[in-house]
Amino acid sequence: MVFTSVLTGAVAALSLVAALFFLRFWWRTGDRFFQLFALAFAIDGLSRLVNAAIHLPDEFEPWSYVPRLVTFSLIIAAVVLKNRK
């Protein structure tokens, strides 16, 4: 259980670092692609931190996948908007 929490915290921290990375590129270029990626990684990192901090009962576990759905939807939207002309 402790090892799982450590790995979840590490993945959450790296997701937040990736969000800052993309936010820096968005700040320099103003490209919406980087903004959506930064938002997606920020949501992912924060949701993983919340899941690690709050141990949800089994009946609420499917709700923990909603932020991941939002995250992957934002990534798909960023790629589609970038390639649309």
C-alpha cells in the first residue's frame, strides 16, 4: 500500500511538472495546443494527488476515472484543433 502511494505521488508530481513545461511553451508562443496540454496534465496531476490523499470506498472508485476522461478528451481536442485548417 505504501509503495503504491509513493508511485502515485511521483506520477502526480511529474504530471504537474509536465503541466508547467507546457504552460511555459504556451506563454512563449500563445499556441492553444500547449494551453490544452498544460490544462490536461494539471488536471491529471491534481486528480492523482486527490486519489492518493483520499482513499475512496470501492463504490466510488469509477468516479475517479472522470478526470482521466477529461484529460484524454483535452489531449484529443488539442491534436484535432492543431491539425484542422
